[in-house]
Amino acid sequence: MPVPSSLTGAAYAAAPDRLTRAVRALSLFCGYVAAALVAFAVVVVCQMVFVRFVLNQSTIWQTDLITYCITAATFIGSPYVLLTRGHVNVNVLPLHLSPRKRYALALFASITSAAFCAVMTVMTFLFWKEAWDKSWVSDTMWRARLWIPYSSMPIGLGLLTLQYVTDIVRLAAGRDAPFDLPVGEDAAAAAARAAKAELAE
């Protein structure tokens, strides 16, 4: 039985929203994981200080674990940063472009960024696989298996690529404004009003 064209069109229209909800939930989860890793690293730092300066004992695994936790938090937390637009964003050029040129620039920037992240995902996966195949361990007394911390690189970059793809789909479908700037009015004036409102608070 053929599907009515109206239902098919509605399904296509809802697809970006379903994709956004799924990826948004995944990116949000990544943010919680990154925060937990940072908090855990802080606890380990406190434990290391207590062991070294109160108990006067040597530490073996703490420094390595702290480094791995912070590094993993950086990569795994990157999709959440993109989701919340927490990265450094310079809108000098988009503010002075017409809506059509602003859209083209946003699309170009997002596609380029997604392609870069996709390439880095592949490269870091190969790096992780080499560590797995050759059973690499750290050159410290702890002798940590490096495939464990290295896995955060392809996982984080892969999810970051997925978040970029979602942003591209929503931008192409008209769900999001380019660079989150208002459409239909002078963007520079709107940004100036928003900045003044933030300063007034």
C-alpha cells in the first residue's frame, strides 16, 4: 500500500528533529561524563597530596591517572561544548554579511569542521588500534595499558563529528539560524543590544 505523500513529507520534516534529540541526548551525556572525569581527577589530586605530604609515601599511579582523566574529559566533552556553543566564537564577519552569504559561510564552516573531525577520528582510531594490537603500556612505574586512555580520542572526535553533522542537517533544513544570529534584521544591531542587555544584568 503506497504511503500518502503528505505523511511522507511529514516524516522527512520530522527527521531532523528526531536526529537532533538523539544526538543532543548523547552530547549531553558526554558532558556529564567529562564533568565526572574532571571531578574524579580532583579527588585523585587531593588523595595524592595527602599521601605524599601527610603520609610521606611515594605515589605511583596518581599522576598518570590525572593526566588521562583530563585528556579524556577534553575529547569526550567536545560534543557537549559544540552543543552549548561553549567554544570561542568570533562573529565579526558573519555580523556584516547578508543572510544568504551568512548561510553559505555557516554551511561551509560546519562542513569543513565536520570533515576535519572525521579525518581526525579515523587517524586517532588507527593510533588506538596500534596501541591495542601492540599492547602498549606507559613508560612509568604504573605500566598502564594505553589503549584505555587512547580510546577517548576516537570516541570524542567521532561524537563531535556526529554533532557537526546534526548541526549541518538542522542548518540545511532551516531549523537553526546561521551562527545563531537573528534573521530578518540587522544582525550587528541585534548583537549589540544583546551585549548591552548582558552588561546591564
